[in-house]
Amino acid sequence: MGAVLSLRDIRHLRGGHEVLAIDRLELSAGERLAVLGPNGAGKTTLLRLIAALEAPSGGTVDLDGDRRAIGYATQRPGLLSTTVRRNVELPLRWRGAPGGARRAAALAALERLGVAHLADRPAHALSGGEAQRVSLARALALEPRLLLLDEPAAGLDADARRAFLDDLAALLSDRSITVVHVSHRAEEALRLADRVAVLVDGAIRQLAEPARVLREPADATVARLVGYDNVIAARVDRDGEVLVTGLPCGLRSDRAGGEITVAAWATGVRLGRPGDGALEAAVEHVAAGAGHWEVVLTRAGLSIRAHLPLPERPPAPGEVCAVRIQPELATLIG
């Protein structure tokens, strides 16, 4: 199947500085691409180039079909001071659709998002979560072939964000729309994607399926972006032992020595009694977290985070613990 969207040799300048540099990126029909990156990485700029709201300084953005078949839900809903239904009808009005068709399409889109009961309410009276749903309904009313989502759950509290993303995932699961979804939250990007493009400083650091990005992050920056709690400089000795600050941490590598980076989830850090030449660190801070104890340890300027089960008695601040990293909850980079 051919590409619905193709970007080649993209270079984009703003204020004399290059803000986007993408050699090649293609999407197939029905594919869902998440663009994950920190604030300022160029995510929104990428969407604006795809939507033809800006022209790239260099390179080409090719869309297989009419650009009017793009739906774009921006980070801020940007609703007008009229009713919800009229807001959703607006892009159809621009397209010249007759009144009856506009009304039917708007109501159908609102129904899909679970907010049809708000159709006659003034847009300014909506909550943040309701406004986000209306903004998405407005994009979907066009029956787009390509849907662009710019941080669609931004500004929502945890409960509203979870409900919005659950409904969005369900909505997209039974539709054939090609989707580009940008976010700085790994949990949002990974759950909605067939592939993830990790964008840092305007360039794609890694492009792969979500599971691969999680298991094999391309570098330390990608590891931090996908949520690894510990990203630590280490070294592999001649026997394949991975050493952190010169001491074994429970990991091994088949590399023949050299510098390496350890990325480990906090749940994969186990604490024990010091001794036997293992990596040791002093407890700096202990706090109750969501279903776990969060323990922060330090050694030689290095900070290590561990999540311990709540039934387990956590160590006290100042206590020295042996630190071991479980191989199945860690990866080696480099």
C-alpha cells in the first residue's frame, strides 16, 4: 500500500535557526503515528507543515489526496463564541456543505465523542474536557482521511485526561483514519500508536514500534523521554560485568568492555543489605507513592530511584543499601 503522507528532505527555519530537519517520513493508510518529544522539539511545527499552514523552508510534504481531507485538532480548542453545534459545523460551512448536511454531520461527530447533549450549549460554558471533545468532533465532522492531533489532552486533570484518551482510543480503533498525534507524554503517545517517532531538537532520534522504543531506546535522551526512571553512565569490564561507579550492579553484557548507559525502571531496582562488593548507595529520601514506596539513593553524585512494594518496609534516610538492577527491567544503550 502506498504512502498517504510523505515528507522528504524537510528543513524548516525560524528566526534564522533550523527548527526541523527530517530526511524522510512516510505514513501508510490507516497508520497511527505518535510524535513524542519535549516542549520545543518541533512537534507542532511538524503538524503545521503537514496541514500546509506553513510551507517548509526546504523539502517536500506530499499528501495522497485533497488537503481538505485533513482534520486538525489543535492543542487549544479555539472555539468561537457561538453554540457547540455551530462550532462543529464551521469547517463544513467553509467547504460549502448545505445546512442540513452540516447539521447531521456535526451531530453525528458530537455523538461519537459522547457530547451530543451539549450541541446547543454556548461554547464558552464548556469545561476543559468538554471543549477538547468538541474540538475533536469538529475535526472528525469532515470525515478526514488524515487526522492531526496536537496534545489533545493538554490542560486536563488526570481523571479527565484518562477518560478522554480512553474514548479517543476506542474511537480510532474502528476507523480507517490515518493519524499523526503529537505529545510530550510517553503514556499518551505509546498507547495510541502503531509507530512512534521520537523528535528531539527538530530531528527524529528514533522511529519504531512502541514496544521496540520501550525495550531498545536509541540513546539516553530517548530512554528518559519514554519514562525510564534511571539513566546511568556505566562501564562493561573484560568479564562482561556492568559496573556503576566501579561496582557491579547485577547486569551483564556480551560487549568486550567499554562505556555504556544503563536505563532501568525504578521497579527493577532492588535493595538489600550492603556487602559482597556490590553497588552501594545511601538513602536520601523516602516517600509513599501510588502503590509503592519511592526511594531515592545517592552515590558519588549519582541519583538512583527505586520503587518498593508497599507491604515492604522501606529503608530509612541515611541507611546504606546494596543496589541490584533486575536485567528484565533494564536495557543497555551504547
